[in-house]
Amino acid sequence: MRFAYDTSYRESRRLLRFASDRAAYALLAVLLAAAPFVLPVFYVGELTYLFIFALASLGLMVLTGYTGQVSLGHAAFLAIGAYAEALLLNAGWPLPASLAAAAALSGAAGLAIGMPAIRVSGLYLAMVTLAFAILLEHAVGHWSSLTGGFTGMAVPEPRLAGVSLGTPTGFYFLCLALLAAVLLALVNLMRGHLGRAFVGVRDSEAAAWGLGIRVPLVKVQAFVLSAAITGLAGALLAHQTKYLTPDGFGMMLSMQLVLAVVIGGLGSLRGAILGAILIGLLPSFISHLKPFLPDRIAKQFGLEIFVFGAVLVGFVLFEPLGLNGRWQKLRAFFETFPLYRRDTFRRGKAYMRSERYK
């Protein structure tokens, strides 16, 4: 068993409090650093895509998981970041400046959408973001003079200080470094006053108003931060695909991001990573499974959508806390063994809340 005995106020705020946690993350860092040197190129590319998808999932988690604002059109911010990265690199910008500018442009788009969108909530907010994604997809497809339209646009090779990062190993470490930096920044942000304001707005807007939190400002800040992180992921996705077309940023991509956040566990950065890994690996799993299925099923259109829906229903029914909830249960089991009790995680009854604050 393991108990946390705090000897100072700083003890409870340490990221890695126990030696076992530090050893586990050090081992994970070593494995990730050694992966591109021991794995085939195909699997290095798959891991790189998972890093990018996890980064986009973190962006949506800030908005949906921590602030409670549902977005069904986050693929639009991926598209803004991807096309901004390609255009800026073609204009001669260096890689760090183009990545920062792509994130900033996506954040500006989040500000433009967030300011009017905060007037609505729930289903209406989801419809607003979905409409924005559909409009942007059509705009990108028909603005051929800037984006190449449906013909597409080639993405230049990423280079840093004259060194090419277009190789599988170089791009792998670029995506891993950016994912780790954003994750560390979000961990610290969510432990501060802004992150607590996000959670307060999500749990009860009426209570947030009563505590002096400016709810509209907090919602807009969440939109901007979420869009900027997603735009950075879009810039990396542009280098991953090497060729951009509007079809690559459709509604299906937005749905995958929503699934990653919900299945991973709302309100958890770890859940965003775990959900992105599961959803990112599902298409490959389905493609490997098709040869073992009857032809009538394997050739059926929309098989991936059916599997995604089945996975979502399974988690909603049997593990509503998501992958992060399951991880917490397993960790509690090993930490408290043999005194573990299943009643520790028994859900209480939920009652309807009143949000009258006007």
C-alpha cells in the first residue's frame, strides 16, 4: 500500500510525488526516445500520427472536457493550422515562426467563433461549430487561388536551422517534443486559477458567477486556447500528410476528436491521450480485421463509423468515466491492495441542476 504524507504545502502540488511515478515516466521517456531507432518506418509514422492526434485531442479537451462547451467542428481549426503552415512555409517563413503563426491564426479564428458562440450552449453551440466547419470546408475547396481548391496544395519539407526534419525520425521527435511541451503547459495551467475557472464554469455557471468568475470571458479564453492547440496539431498534420485537400478535414475527423475526448474521459488530460491512442489505432485495427470478416461485411460502406459508434456505446454503458476512469480504478486497486473496495468508485444518484442566474 502507498500513502501520501505531506510534510509541506508544496508536496501536494508536485507533478510526480512518488518515486514509482518518476521511474514509470522515465521509463516511458526512454522507450519513446528509442522507438524510432528500433521500430520499422511504418510504425514510426503511426506513432507520429498518434502524437499529432493526441495534441488535437488535448485542444478539444480544454474546450469540452474542462469548460463543458461541446464542439462538433474542431476539424476546421485543424484545417486553418494546416493551410496556414503550408502557405507560410511557401512564403519563406522559418519553421518555428510558421508553427507559432499557424497556432495564432487558429486562435484568432477561435476568438471570432467563440465570441458569438458563447451566447448559446449545449446542442445549439454544437450546431454552430458544426456549421462553421462545413462553411470552412466549402470555402477552402472553392478558394483555389489561395488553397489550391480541391486539386490540393503541396506542403514544403520542415527544416530547422538548415537541418531537414522531413525524415521519419526527425519529424517523430518534433511531434513528440511539441506534444510533451503542450501537455506540460496544460498540466500547470489547469492547476492554476484559469484552469479552476474552466472547471467552475463547466460544473455550474450560476456558482461561477457567484464566485466572481467572468463566465463569458472564461468561455472565450477556452475557445482561443483550444483552437490554438488544435491549429498547432493541424500544422503538424500538414507535414504528416505532405499534401492538403479539403476532404481531409471533413466531419469524420471532428467526430473522431469528439470520440477521443469522450472515450478517454472528460476533464482529464491523461484521458485525452488515452482516447486519442484508442481512436487513432481503430482504423488500422479495422483494416487488419477485414480479411477475417465475411465479404458481405468487410465491403460494407461505413464499417468504421459503425465500429466507432459501437465503441462509444460500450463506454457510455459500461465505463462512463472513460479510459482514465478505468486507469484510476486499476491504480487504486494496486495501491490499496489487499484493502481495495469496489464501493470506492460507486456512482451516486444524479439530480437535475438549476442554472438560473439571470
